[in-house]
Amino acid sequence: QKEVEQNSGPLSVPEGAIASLNCTYSDRGSQSFFWYRQYSGKSPELIMSIYSNGDKEDGRFTAQLNKASQYVSLLIRDSQPSDSATYLCAVLEGATNKLIFGTGTLLAVQP
Amino acid sequence: KAGVTQTPRYLIKTRGQQVTLSCSPISGHRSVSWYQQTPGQGLQFLFEYFSETQRNKGNFPGRFSGRQFSNSRSEMNVSTLELGDSALYLCASSGTVGEKLFFGSGTQLSVL
């Protein structure tokens, strides 16, 4: 099984700042990438999906993909305390179509 | 549209027992995936079903099994429970294999 790596954090940012979350993956055949948010005691919910190199923006969220470097990131602009959660990077294995998750990065936005 | 429904929400079992968890996917979704989530290991892939067929399987022992019915509902079974099986079991559905997943609320299993 291929790997998806994330820094476990916690990543602490002040309210209004940009939070930058990073993820690396090992499967060069992967073509689909997802970011999920999980609040404590809740199930993961999909925030963004990205399939092509470059940036994809959705409101305050921007996903960035660099397949050559096997790197995916999520930027959260104007961070709010309500953004405090664990952010999970997920990568679809190319050969098997299994969706593999990283262990997540805990984000804490300080008021 | 109703989301993914998992039952029961909580379960307490003792070592050696077996357990069956149920998952109803979003209407129209034909793919169901199961994950085990623990604080130390994160989300670990168990298996995925599509049209009643197991399409993928993770690295779990044979005590973990599952099935999918013709209405896309799925069950997973864990036999001979061990303490280490205590975890949150999450079910997720998608329209087809490889699409974005939508998760249920999970079943919290505690093995005593």
C-alpha cells in the first residue's frame, strides 16, 4: 500500500492569518487528490478535490498540486476559529483506486 | 437527499465476541467503502464494494469481512473481537469506484 504523509501538528495560526497544510504521497500513478476536514467527534467531510497540476480555489480554500514533486497542499485564507479541526489529505491510488488517507494535521486557529 | 447512515452509533462488546455493523449509502450511490479510524493509525482502508462485489481490500486479517446487498446497503463483520479492534468504523459511499467519498457518522466500537 502506498503512503500519504502529513505533519501531525498541531499547526497554530492566529485568526485572520493564512494556514498552510502540506501532504506528500508516494504513488506516482495517483491522479485524484482530496482534502477532508474532520472536527473532533465528527466524521470527515470533503472540502476540496484536485486532479490537475496547479491551483484550485474555492472561497477561502486553495488546493495546490505538484505531481512532479508528489506534493499537495491546502491554503486557508483569513483563518477563523471555526476552521480549527484535523485536515486529512487523501490520495486515490492509480492502480487500485483505493483512497488512502494521511494521518491528518491538527489546525488550531487562535482568536 | 439523505446522507450515509450507519447503525448502531455505539457498541460495547467483549473479547471473543463478533459484531456486525450496517451502512446505508446515499441514494443512487453504488460504491461503499469501510475505514477503521484510531488515534494512532488514522484512517485505515478496510474494503470497498461496488455492485455487490468486493473491489478492493486493505491489510486487515480475515476476521474482518463485509458484504453488499443488491440495494447497495453494506454490512461489515468482525469475528473473535480483540482489544485492538476498538475504534471508530466509518462507512463512506460514492457514485462509483474512485469518486469522492461521503462519510457516515461512524460506529464507535469498544472491546472490553
